[in-house]
Amino acid sequence: MKNKFLKNNKNLKNEIKKITSTVLEVNKNVINNKSGPNSIDEWDSLKHLNIILACEEYFNIKFTNQELIELLDIDTIHEVIKEKLV
């Protein structure tokens, strides 16, 4: 699965947005690259944790404690996951 996402950077970001929209129960079109807890009302602390857990499961990765602190928007989540999939 990892190589599938590495070949198409846009595909990776779209998958993250899809996961996020599913967890938040909002339309995927509401989510942009800068979306995070400060810009989407439904994105509270519990749902943030659920987004992180869903990404870990979907991409078969684990975030470090330091990374968890940094994962505050779609762009950052994307960059960290991209690094883990290399």
C-alpha cells in the first residue's frame, strides 16, 4: 500500500481528507490543506485523536509523541505521513 501513495502525492492528501471528513462527519469539500481544529467546528480534541488513529490504521504507521503535538492541520498531517511512507 505504501508505494501506491508515494507515486501520487495528490492521492495521499485526498485520502487524508477523506479520512478526516469521515471522522468529522462533514463533506470532504469543507476540508482544505489548512483545515484543522481551529477552522472546523466539528474538529474537537476527541475527533482529532480519532483522525490520528484512523490515519495510523489506514496507512499502517505510528506517530511519535512529538509528531502528535505537531499534527494540527491537513498539510502537516500529510507531510508527516509522506515522510513515514518513504
